[in-house]
Amino acid sequence: MPDATARARQRAGTGIGLVLALVLGAVLLTGLPQDGDPEGGGRRDGSGCAPRAVAAWSADDRLTGEFARYGDDPVRTDDWTGGDGTHSLRLPDGRILWLFSDTYLGRVHGPPNPAGESHAWRDATAPLVRNSAVVMRGGRLETTLPAPLFPDPAPNQWRWPVAARVESRSPGSSEQVVRVLLWVRAAGASPWIYGVPTATEVATLSLPDLRLESVVNVLDQQLVPDPSRRVLFGTTLVKEDGWTYVFGGDDGQAASRPASQAYVARVPEGRLADPAAWRYWNGSAWGARPRPVLGDGRRTGVGSAFSVVRQDGTYVLFTMAAGTKGLTTVTSYWACSPTGPWHGPTGEFSPSLPRGGVAAYNPQAHPALSGEGRLVLSYDVNWLETTQAAAQLSRNVSLYRPRFVTLRLAPTR
């Protein structure tokens, strides 16, 4: 009889928990007040900030195709063939580090598959790990780091990597390291079949060899009695004026609330791995206990993953749209400061999806690949119905790989 870990992996191994947590969420207008600015206004004038929204978008077939090429390559049997939770980071030497949550390794078989369809497939014994990292150089994926890169912290628990950044090993140091935010989840019973939120951690990777040096718990949530009120940070990072703003959310949707709530922390540059340096907006000041920034958990809210970028003085937030549109549609908000106030939603678009019972989720911007007025955004694709997910992802490997679009943002009235 399988143990709790095996059962949890069977239920959550395809990353479908992120589908339900993300695509059914509404969108929250987040405001992150500065010290001494209790209204959350932040900078409003003189920065070039203007309302901005998606003016045009197109599928990025080259980048989507590169992940298909790498995943389908039959040469190695221990590398990445599919994953979700897509995040990226440009390293000082120009390489790009791609981080994934639940990941299939092994080998992909060419068409036709056992169902007679004309796409690649993986067999039911394909290895599944909770996280992975893939290195890209010159636009070409080269290698998968030994996986999982971040080992399970304890029996029946696992780590999902989210946003990352390069920073000084300590304030003022010339040595740089990679800091990776990790979400810790534990096996749980319904409604927590995709894991109970447990803690936010920060891992340190050495440069240039990307060796895991340490993992530090920066916010333990196990003493919060209601799992739906536990907050995990790191879905996206915004760097500004010596601070790293770290966005996060709770798991309200698992408790049958239509939307999760959004939160924010800030950390001085070079101190992401120092729990004492973290401060959370508590409703009136930066302190030791996070409280929702905005969102009532009913009409307004976010899924647990969204992305924020800055362009020409304006901050733009991407998340899945509210209601049933959240299965297919990305929407955006804008603000003149990471502290808000945020305005929207606006600029909706619906990227292409395979036919059948699939959904898009986890829209993530990739500044390392963006520039000259263009912004690269990824979205994950998965089978929506949980009882069929594992079989569908084995039959069609393209259902569990990131897809990419290129956006152009423009001022709006």
C-alpha cells in the first residue's frame, strides 16, 4: 500500500494543484505602501509612469519550440522532459537558469504514441521529481542539473522553487550568489490533496557552478491553524532602490473561497537569506506579521502565482483573469510604484491552448529574455481534470511544458 508521500505524488505530481489554485482565482489590485506612506501611494509623478496595458501579443514559437526540442531529445535519460512553475534568471556570465516545480525526467518516445496519435509520448514509469533546473546558453537549452536540485525537507514534504535573483552574498560583498525562493508543502487530506502550505524558504546557490550551499526558513507557517490563511512568498520579485519586494499569496481557494489574498514583503538588497531582514506589510507598517494587502477573498483576489514587471516607470502585474476566464485568459494591472495603488484589470488576452480539457496558469514574465519594448511571458499548460491528468500527460508531452508569448505594452488613457 503506498505511503502518504507516494499518494501525494500521485495526486500532485503533474502540477495540477497549481492549475486549480491559479486559474480559478480572481485578480487582486495590490498596493505595497512605503514606510511613512500609510495610504500606499508611493511615487506618482516625475517617473514617466502612465497607465499601461497589453497593446499587442504574438506566440513565441521559437522559445516554445526550444523547450519541445530539448524535452524530446532522446540522448539522455536523466534530463528534463516537462515541468511547470516556470521561472527564469539571467546569471552574471550570460547563461539563463530555468527553475521548475514538479518535473518529468526520463526519455520521450517519438510518434505515434500508444493511442495512435501523432505526437510524442512518455511511458508511465517516467521519473517524477518535485523540482528541477535547466541551463540555457545562447538561446539553447544545454543541460539539466542533478534533480531534484532542492531535496525534500522532511518525509511527506517537498519544495517548489519560485522566483530567484542574483545578489551579493552579504551587503557590500563583491561575491555574488543566486537566491531562490522555495515553497514548502506537506502531504495532506482533502481539500489539501495538492499539499498543505508550510513555509517559505530561501536557498543559496554558488556561482558559477550552481551548487546548493544552504536553505534557510524565512517564514514558517505551521503554527497558523487555518491552512488557507498560511502565506507563501516568492511568486514574483521586484527590485527597486535597494529593496527586493517579494509578493505572495495564501491558499484561500482550497478552503472554497473564490479567490486567494495577496501579501507583500520587502528585504534589503543582499539579505534575502536573512530571516531577520524580512519585513511584511501588516496593514499600517512594515512589521513581523503579514496581513493581506488588498482583496476580500470573494470578489477580488489572485491565484497563488502571478508576475510583476516594471517598464518605463510603470509597474504591470499579470495574472489569470477572474471567473471562468481564468482557465484561458491573462489579464493585467498597472501602478506607478510597487506600493500601488493598482489599477485594472485591463489588457486581457487569451493565448493558444491545445484542444481538450486543458487550462493555462502561472503567467510569468521573463525579463532576461525581454528588451527593446518587448516582454516575454510564459504560461503553463495542464490537463484540468485531475483523475485523467497523469494519463493525458503521458500520452501527450506537450501538455506539460511552458508556452511563450511576446507582448508589447503601451500607454492607455
